[in-house]
Amino acid sequence: QVQLVESGGGLVQPGGSLRLSCAASGIAFTFYAMGWYRQAPGKEREWVAHITSGGTTTYTDSVKGRFTISRDNAKNTVYLQMNSLKPEDTAVYYCNGKLSRDELWGQGTQVTVSS
């Protein structure tokens, strides 16, 4: 079954950390570019971070220096380490995989940053 399954979301205080995971199945994961997106209430979905099949990473400006995307091809998993979290990081976080015209989305995981 082709799917992306996110995990690791939750409630965290400002300044705290979370690590999101996205496990892929049914795809040739090694060849896929992977990314994380997020959608806050009342806002459009926005791109957060991206990692190519070769491991090159890029980030949206608001998370640079705080978030790190990585991948473990042996485990078919992509991660998003989030440090120094802020209330404005609160959103549903989605995993995305792309290879040529093929694009996959996970179901999302909620991240809430609040005291």
C-alpha cells in the first residue's frame, strides 16, 4: 500500500522541541524528494522544508536555524527536528513526497505550541 504516515506531533511549550517522523511505504523512497508543509487554522498550506534524494536541504525563512529536515533511506523515513518552537509554529504538519509526476501526501500531524 502506497502511503506516507506522519507521527510525533503534540503539545509543547514555547522554546521546546519536537521531532516529526514520516514513514513511507509502497514507494521507491530513495528516489523521492521529500518535504514538510504546514497549515495553520484559517491559513493556506505553506512549504516548510525540503530534502532531495541526494540529501540537499532547503528551508523557508521563518524556520531556518530552528528546524532540521533529514532522511533515513534504510528506514524509508523522513524527519523534521523542530527546536526553539514558537506559538506561530502551531499547525497541522504534512509530509510530502515527489518523484517526477508522482506526488504523495500524508494525513498530517498536529503541532501545538502553547504555554
